[in-house]
Amino acid sequence: MQTMQLGKSSLSSSRLAYGCWRIAGNWEAAKVSPDAESLGRKAVSTAFETGYTLFDLADIYCDGVCERIFGQTLKEVPGLRARALIATKCGIRKRGDPHPDSPYRYDSSAEHIVRSCEQSLKRLGVETIDIYQVHRPDSLGDPAEVAAAFGKLKKAGKVREFGVSNFRPWQFAALQKACPMPLMVNQVEINLMKLDCFHDGTLDQCLAEQVTPMAWSPLAGGRLVDSGPIDLQTPDHAHRIHVREILDLVARERGVTRSVAALAWLMKHPAKIIPIVGSTHPDRIRDAINATEIELTREEWYRLMEAARGQRLP
């Protein structure tokens, strides 16, 4: 698979990332079976064998079970740790943590960032995380406090590089101003059904500051590639049908699957968006890399953008 530099760092990443949020087969840790863990390890192994080297995780994914499964895979697959870039996130706290009446919330306090990182390192079974990210903007977050936590982790050798997830440009700028080290990535939702980043300055900031955008849910949670009928009772059914029709047209012209065309659309952007592929099906994991072998024309790209917008450009 093609590779690229992450942000301003010296890290070299595969052009696609593999998202590990589904590898436990469940969102509830108590319901994860040995068979599900085995399938999760197989999915990670397949991704690595196919050429993926950037692996996306978070402590919130199945309450840390996904990190533990990935850590087990690191031990089983020769060469995986040497070549893998481990990206994980912290900062989302579930209801009941740490007290029964504690609400669901975001927490980017220095204490929580450092403690979460140390717990992730234990679950992963590694000494260093390659990219550590704040998962969601915390309304009570102090950029200087976050920066101090990042500095402590870097000095201790526990993290190589840092980034954020779901930050708007002004939130990113406020944190970057406080951080002595450059933030390398901003992981955001981008797909043909979610165009906010093209209009709110996120991708412009990535270009200007040499920040790598990572796209979560690049296939709109499967809505772009689902071959089943679209419920005509949903308010946006006509729009979704039109987007799928144009996506199918481009895919047929290119001789690829609909998902490959959708991923290639993201990768055409000059900010070098890295789509995060989250399927656990080996065939789909392998098929996705075909998106790295084609480059859509401007005409194809704007044909899809027009369909996604639901109207012609002004």
C-alpha cells in the first residue's frame, strides 16, 4: 500500500488506516466472547498482511477490550509491532465513572489524560503509543493543562506524537497555541453524507498547518455501501438514493466497488485525508486498498460532491 508522512512528524503511515472499534464484536465488555476476540485478532492480522500500518483505537471502545485484543495480536503476529503505528484516544467518560451518579462527559484534565494513557499502555502491552489524541473537545478543558499532560507523557517516553479528534478549527488552534509540540492529526467525520469539514475550515487548517486529517466513518456508517433498499419513510431518502446512484456510476466506470469509489473520493483531497476502514470482514479490508490505486478526475470528484450537496455549486 502507498505510504505518507503524518503531519510534520517523521512517522510514515499507510494511506489507509485500520479502525479497531469493531474488533471486540460488541460494545459491552462483559458480552465479548472468545470467538469474537479470535475474529477480532484475525481482522487486525488481515489488515496488517494487506498493508495497513496505522491502527486506530480508543480507550472507550468496548471499555478497553479493543485495546487488549490489539495488544494480544501484537504478540501473535510477527513484525506487527515493528511496523505498526498505534493511535489511541482518551477523554470520554461513561455514566457511572467513577461514581454511580457520575454523568456521561468529556474529561481532558491532565490527571485523566496521564492516567488513561498509562492504562492504555498496559492493555496494549507496549511501552510507547505512537499517536495519542484527545477524543472529544472538553468544554471545561484548559489548553495549558492538556499541553502539560502531553509534555509529561512525551518526556517519559510514553507517547511519540499527539493529535486530537472531532476538534473544530478554533478548538484545534487554541490547543496548538498552548502546546510546545505540533499536533499531528485531527480525526473527524468526513464522508459523502457528512461534508462539514469542507466548509468549516477544518481541511483548510490541515493544509495550512500540515496536519493530517483522519476520516472516521468514511462510508457513512455503511449507508453509502449498503445494497439494501432505502426506507422511503426517512426524510432524506431521495438524497441518499441519488448519492448511491452517482457513486455506482463512478464505480462502474472505474471497475471498482462502491466503497472503493467513496474512499477514493476522500483521498483525492490535497490535505491527504486518511480514511479509517472499520470493517472486520477480510474481503472488505482487502478490497479497500484498491482505493489507493486510483485517482478520481476533478470531474468525477465534483460529480460526487454535487450529488452529496444535493444541489449544484453556487
